[in-house]
Amino acid sequence: MNALTKIAPLKLDRTRQSAPQVFEALRELIVSFQLEPGTVLQRAELAEHFGISQTPIRDALLRLGEEQLVDIFAQHATVVSRIDLSAALQSHFLRLAIELEILNALCVLPQAEHGGLVRRLNANLAVQEAALNPLDVPKLALADQAFHQELYAAAKVGPLWSLVRKQSGHVDRLRRLNLPDEGKPQSIVRDHRAIVEAIARQDAPAAQQALRQHLAGTLSFVDDIKQRFPEWIV
């Protein structure tokens, strides 16, 4: 059966290149487990689903392969990869190292820049809080990503967000498995609130401590996730 049968077709923006749009759509389908580990992806089926030729499909799959979200077997098949815990841990290490330094930088911003950042982060928090009741997991996940991306942009290291995101496919999937668990959505927003409040006070150590707690949350549940989804994890 076509893996995309139950997934709504993507309406591409014809003024933009197709491959990046297909990549983003497939990445979200994989991270959200609408395309589960082990799912075989056929170029022809994908091309029909998206209403485009196979060339941008090939390019999108290659990018997904670079992020280790799919395994590409030449002349055979492309398969959604299982979650690699070792890769997830390395991604966590990279992100923590970068974001701890980012918080140092944000807490010494000039006052005008600092005030604008705090306002933007609070606006993002309002979106996150709205996604809690009723719980809207995709909306909360998107706002979570936007929150961290804003930190990189404010510290003027925006390109590093692309680097971190490229390495984060496995840990992103772990987070998505953990996100619906009881109390987890609220803890995400609570951690973000603590980070913003510390930045507002220009208290770098407090901001860093809140970040450590925030990023460690999912990895502390890895054993539980492995027990619930053993066939998806290596």
C-alpha cells in the first residue's frame, strides 16, 4: 500500500523551488511519525502525491539522507530510518554547547536589542501557552522550534541553527514521541518561561540552568521510550 494514502497532498508554492518544499514536508511527516521508521518511500509514488517530477523528489530524499532520516539503498529503495540513540546524544551535546554560549551573549545585549528580544520571546510563549489548552502537539512543536531559532538569530549566529537542525533528526523524533506524555507539554513551556525570565534579568547562570533542564528532559526518558517503541530505535 502507498505509504502516503492517508496523508493529504501538499499544495506547492509554484513561485518557489519544489525540492525544498518537499524536503520540509517529508521531514515533518517523518519527525511526526506519520511516516514511521521502516516505511519504504518510492520516488514514483512521491512524485504522484506531490504532483511534480521525480527530480525534486530525488533531491529532497538526498537531503533527508544527509540528515539520517532515511536510509538510501542505491537502485533498490529509500526507507525511513530508525532512531539512532548515539546520533541523538551527539546532537544533544552539540546543541547544548552552542545554546549555553548563546545565552551568555543574549544576557549582555545592548538594551534596545535586549528589550526587543524579550518581547519577541514573550510573544512566542503566548503561542505555546495557547497550544496547551486544548493540546495541539504540532502547533506546540513548531513554536518550540521557533523559540530556539529566535535565540540563534538574536545572538547573530543564525546559520548555526541550520547546522544544529541538520544534526537533530533523531533527537527531534525522540522529542516528538515524548511530547504527548502527561505533563511534558507543560514542562516545555515552563522551561521556556524560566529561560525568558532569566534573559530578562540578564542572569546568564539562571538562563543556562533552565536550558540544561529543558534540553535534558527528553533524554531522561530514553529508557521508557525504548521500552514503548523498541522496533523504532537502535
